[in-house]
Amino acid sequence: MTPEPFRPRRLRPGARVAVVAPSGPIPEDRLQAGLDILRGWDLDPVVAPHVLDTHPTLGHLAGTDADRARDLTEAWCDPTVSAILCARGGYGAQRMVDLLDWTAIRAAGPKVFVGYSDVTALHEAFAGRLGLATLHGPMVAAAAFLKDTRTQESLRATLFEPESVRTIGPGTARPLVPGRARGVTLGGCLCLLAADLGTPHARRTARGGLLLLEDTGEEPYRLDRMLTQLLRSGWLDGVAGIGLGSWEECGPYEDVRAVLLDRLGTLGVPVLEGMGFGHHESAPTMPLGIPAVLDTHTGTLTLDVPALA
């Protein structure tokens, strides 16, 4: 029997939420637009001190590694904060993940954590070090969150009414390999999962899990390389099933699909494509660390329990 997941509590109206920037720099106008959406949900967003920083020499980073790590640690340890929302992805979470004060974070207890893309490195860290369920969902300054009402509503419902989104099925999902599988959800951005291999505290295997994969800006041969790395390392041995999200700017989808079928179709497990999560113009929030059933016939992922307690 699957053990009860370590779930943070759902949000209530008036909850204080912290916005952090663990990866790339943030355009201030987009940040303010995202904060306005959160305020419209009756949340009280607070912006961490270094969110609008840019690294003094590396322009692809939102401030120094130490400052980004301090922002996240302090937000997590603030007893008035109920959730941590990432402002954007980009690159940089890997550089600061080992600088977080994991002892203090563990002592502070579970909190809602939301992000995707480069934030996959943090999802994996929270799962591996704390056993915590997290949300692969839209970021405060991301274009989809600012423009798409379905993306907004998926996150809002997950945060406030998680029992209302126990079944996730965008209507576009279809079998790549037919079947039905049960396991605990994990995953995120393919390139980050591959890059995490061999690092301290990294997940050793996806065995028994429902692996959710997506990526952006990676040509098919690069996707092939990363999937092959996961295969050769044995990381995919025993995976229960796979759900595939969006592959934006990865080339013609028929070429991407051919790689996915070639690399994943031989595992002998159900694979559901077209689930739309990730770098998509309209993306559902996907809970990680939750036991669920993946069904390619119905095109759905059904959670055993709500994502938040």
C-alpha cells in the first residue's frame, strides 16, 4: 500500500505567500502583473528582497547564488508565510540548491511550493531531502500565468480547492503506448532531470513512479541524448508509467514524437502524450509526490488524494 504523501496544507483567503526568484532575472512589469492576479485571489503576496536583482557578472541569473538561496530559506522559515511561489525559471536553481539551509527548512515544516522549468531541480530536492509533495505549476511572472485564464484557474483551484482537481485531463491527451498504471508522481523538465544525475542527494531511480516529462527549446537529438542518459543510467528501470507534457520550440512534433516513442516505447509501460503541462500557452498544474493512476484510455491522471491537505 502506498504511504500517505507528505502534503502541505491548502491555502485560505488572506494567506501570505512569498515570491522568490531562484533562477533567472525578472522583468518588473511582469512581476507586478502576476502579483495583481494573486491579490485578486485574496492572497497577500510578499516579494523576497533579491527578486529583482541581476547577478553582477552573469546576466542570466537573478542575483548571486547566496542571495537567491537566502531568499528562499528565509521565506520558508517565516512562520507567517504559507506558500512559496517562484517568479520564473530560466537557469540557476542548480547553482543555489545546495546553499539552502535544509536543516532550518526541515524544522520549519511543509509549505506549498510552486514552479516549473528550471525549478525542477528544487522539486527534486524537496522530494529527496524532505519527502515533500510540491506543485509543478505556473510561475508568477510567466506569460501563460499572466495571459491564460485556464492556467490561472488550474493553479487557483489546486491551491484553494484541491479536491476539485483530483482528475487532470486536458482533452488533448492520447496514448503513445496504451495502458493503465499506478504510482507516485514525479518529474518535470527533462533536461534538469538528466542534469541532476550523479549529484548529491539526487533521486536514484524513478522506479514505481509516474514520471511526468516536458521541455522547451531542445532539438529532437538533444531530447534523444537526455532520454538515453536516463535509460543508460538505469534511472528509468521499473518506472510505472509516463505522462508527457509540452515540447515547445523543440522542432516539429512528429520528430519529437518519434524520439519519445523510440526511447520510451520499449519500456513496456503506459505512456500518455499531449497532457499540455509545462511550457505551454495553457498548462495545468501537476502535483508531484502524490499517488495517482495514469490511464491512457481516458487520457487522465487521477490523484488518490488531493494535492494539498
